[in-house]
Amino acid sequence: MSKRTGVLEFAVLGLLHETPLHGYELRKRLNALLGAFRAFSYGSLYPCLKDLLRTGWIVEDVASDAPAALAGKRSKIVYKLTAEGKERFQDLLGESGPSAWEDENFGVHFAFFGRTDAATRLRILEGRRSRLEERLEGFRAALARTRERVDTYTQELQRHGLESVEREVRWLNELIDSERQTGSAAGQHKTVPPRQRTTQPGTTGVAGSRGRATNEH
């Protein structure tokens, strides 16, 4: 399976995980989801759907549309996720290796971060940052090598690429800091039981509570 097909499969499974959709609505949502990150070819959608049907990850259903049926119009086909399809989507959500950091995949992984566990989110963000920092080094080296040999417009194009990557690295730094702070706050909250947080000075946890109960009796 090619990278492009894998990205589309992930996006389709993710959208159908939210709600069953017919083809037209699925195309619209895919365009909104993928359009910000990469060009989406509508011609590739239906072959992808056929592959997902063949693997058993989605099924077809006929939308209930009485007026359309009375008028003799063709009923709309609705695509739904199967239990196996939900498992497949969860497997894709958990992928955090180098493929998830690449331009083709990162945007779709990020679009489904709301369903992704915190540790996986952080690994993907840190991996993406690492990949872009390598790209920055390449841009800087290219600028240094070609500054005297290329025209002004080529230099501006290279500088634009450099600045774009720098902006994304700053954005990733902010996201990573936020993820770490959220994780740290959740960890602190989890490790301090409610009874200890409400204990008065001079007592310690459950033992202090028992001591007060004994005195009251």
C-alpha cells in the first residue's frame, strides 16, 4: 500500500468512526480534512472505499429516503465502519514512528489528536520537530552554499522555505510544552489522593482521619 493510499485510508476510517456518511458528504469532509495539508484527488476515493469494503473494515447501507424512492431516484449508499474497521482505526491512531512525522501523514494524525492518547501525541510532535530541525539544517546549509551563485529570486525562495519551517518548529515547541504541562498536571493530580489533599496540618492521610474519628467517639 502506497503512502498516499495509507493516508486516505486513515482519513476515511477516522471520519466514518465519527458517523456513517454517504459518498458526497465523505468527499466534502475529506477535502476539509486533507485540503490544509495535501492535494486530495476525488478519483482516488472510490478505489479506496472498494479496498476498505473488501477488507471488511467498512460496509455499505442504503440511506432511508422515502421521497427519493417514490420518485424512482437511486438510493444513496451510506458507508459505515465495522467492528474490524474500528480496531484498524485504533491501530493507526497508535502509530507514532517515523512515518507519522512525514508531510504526508502528520496532518491527518494531527487532525485525529482528539482521539489519540497523550503519550502518542507527544511522540509524534517530538518526532515531527526532530524531522523539521533536520530540514532546517539543510536549508541553512543550502543558503550558505548558494548565496553567491544564485539570483535574488532564488535566494528569496530559499529564505521563504526556511522561514516556513522555522514557524512550524516554533508552533510545535508550543504544542509540546502544552502537552508536557498538561501531562505533568494530570500526573500530580493522580498521585495525590483526595483525603491527603484535605488533611489538616499535624495529621497524615488516613491515619490522621482515624485519629479524629476516635477522638469524636
